[in-house]
Amino acid sequence: MSTVIEQMLKSYQVENLYDRKNAMKEIMQEIVLCGLSRAGFFKEAAFYGGTALRIFYGLDRFSEDLDFSLMTSNLEFELASYFPVLEKEVRSFGLNVIIQEKDKTKKSNIRSAFLKGNTKEHLLLFYPNEQISGGIPESEIVKIKFEVDVNPPEYATFEHKYRLLPVPYEVNLYDMPSLFAGKIHAVLCRAWRSRIKGRDLYDYVFYLSKGIAVNQKHLRARLLQSGYITSDTACELGEIKKMLSARFDSINYAQAKQDVEPFIRDSSSLNIWCADFFKQITEDLTMC
């Protein structure tokens, strides 16, 4: 096993196979992030979403995907141009993976790709001295999905942060107010259908608990781009609170809890989830 991977594993408390898989995927996510940085990706793009919140701001839940946004719109952006350097960097840590861009079946502002490898092979790489391969199908695949929004809403603000592992690297990412704007947009606009994404609600509580103000201009731009509001909506604080209140009244909280429970260690904080809880904590929402 790579000594770097061994060092990164020391920060994880693992008790079962599920924990080991999560630790492996999180470390693989950070290796991909490092590889993208070394490929020059962050000269054009910024990191955002739940995984950005976990890695750089301390969110205590697992996040499946890596989400990015260009800093300025570029509909001709070629994600695959970064794959050769990314694959070389990732393989340098002993990971036997392939990287493939997802074929677009319809016009979209999102470019998607997957890094894929064999689950059993990589678990044995990460945990060479443990008997953990039993019960894992030979064909099971570990996947790291990453997506880039090539036509992002305006007015996001950014900051640069650094990580020391797996090697020192720099990331350009949305600052907290802009991240919070994206999360409120998700709470209001995500088409949950039958699968309510409780992770959105969990993150919403996290932002409020940290006293983060919302980037109002960026939130408005996101809502306009989605068609959720029209240009005559100012998106003042009172309007946003009313929108959120109506959304909270429509949620099935039992389903929301089921969605987020596999991604957190302590689910006791979910016991008080209800419309009244979310509407009351939203009174503390502020904008900048």
C-alpha cells in the first residue's frame, strides 16, 4: 500500500466493511481532486457541492460525487482534455482505474465523467493486512463521479484553499456564502420526485449552524436560470424565507431521513426534523 494512502487512512475510524468502502472512496475523491489540480483544471473551474463542504469546511457526512463549475460560461469546454494528466496522477498512487466521459443523450450544461476501478482490488490495496474481500462480488465497481457546469449562474465568489495530502495542492472553490446559495437553490428546485434528498436538508442545517450568510445575487441568478422565479422577483430575504417555508410544508420527512441516514454516523439529530423545525431555524437566515 502507498505510504500516502496509509497516512490518509489514519484519520478514519472504521468498524465494518461499509466504513472501509466509504474511507476508500473519500480518499480516492481527494486523489482525483489533487490530480485535477495538477492538471491545471482549477484555472478554469471551481469546486462546490457536498464534497467540497466535507473536505474544506468540515461537513460530517459522506458525499458521493465531485461537483465543479466553470468560473465563466464556456459551452465548448472539453472535460476529456484533462483525463491524460489526471489518469497519470491517480495511477501514481497505485490506483488501477479508467476515466470515461459520460455520453450526452440530450443537450445539457453539465459535463459528466466517471473514474472506475474494481472494488475488491482497491480494498485489498487500501487494507492489505485485513480479511475483507469475502462477500464482495468480483465484478463490483467503485465509481467516482465528477460533473462540471459549463454555463454557471453569475455572481459566485471564490477562494483558494490548500491540502497537504496526498501531496500539497491548491483548489479554487466557491466560498461559503456562494455554496449556501447553491444549497438553497437545491432545496427549492431539486426535482426530488419519489426520492427526497434529505442530504440537502442536512446541509441546510449545517450552514445555518455555522451562521453563514447567503450570497443573494448568486442565489437569484440560480433561481432565474432554473425558471423558478421571474426577472421581477428581487429575491429579498423575506421572499426567500416564504419560498423555503412553503417547501418545508411539502416534504415527507420520514423519506428525507431515510435518504441521509446512510451518509452519517449519528442519526439522532434527525429526530426533530419536521416542517416547524425547518421554518423556525430559517428565521436565522441572513444574506450578503
